[in-house]
Amino acid sequence: MLTFTDNSTKHMCQVIQEKSNPNLKLRVFVLGGGCAGLQYMFALVEKQCGDDLAFVKRTVSFIVDCISLQYLNNAVIDYRSSIDGSYYIVYTPSTASTCHCGSSFVM
């Protein structure tokens, strides 16, 4: 199960509207790297690949590949705006530890 908050959906709706591209989707994936070993990444894409899973909330599609999905089990994807900037953040109960930046983690 993967949950996308209302804030993450609202932000993607704004991006789609600003770019005048209704085909945009947010890809959420995991790569090796970061200070804790693995890191969450986000990218705007227009198409999904064959092994991708699509999570649709309202009219917004969030795309996750099957390998990344195992690291995102029971995760909540949120969008935050603060003095430090605006960014997507992932909350996962299965991570052993995370970096202070919140974008990298250890399983």
C-alpha cells in the first residue's frame, strides 16, 4: 500500500496546470546513494513503463516501478512547503534509519 496525501496531489495538480500538460505524472523511485545508502527520488514523466504501477488520486497519476515499490511499502508521500523550501517527503515505517535531510534511508 502506498498513500499520497492531499498536499502531494494538490501540488501535482498545480504543476500539471502550470505546464499545461495533462499527461504529466510523478514518478517516485529509489536509487542507491545519499548519505544513508538509499535515496528517494522524484521525476516528472509523461509515460509509464511496462512494469510500472500507477496510483491515481483525483486526476493525478503517481508512478512507481516494481523494484522501488518494495522499499515504499506502507509509505506516505507528502508535499511540504517551509522556510527551507518546498519538497516531496516520504514517510516509511519499515526504514531502519533516515538521514536528517529525510531523502535517504537504510532498510
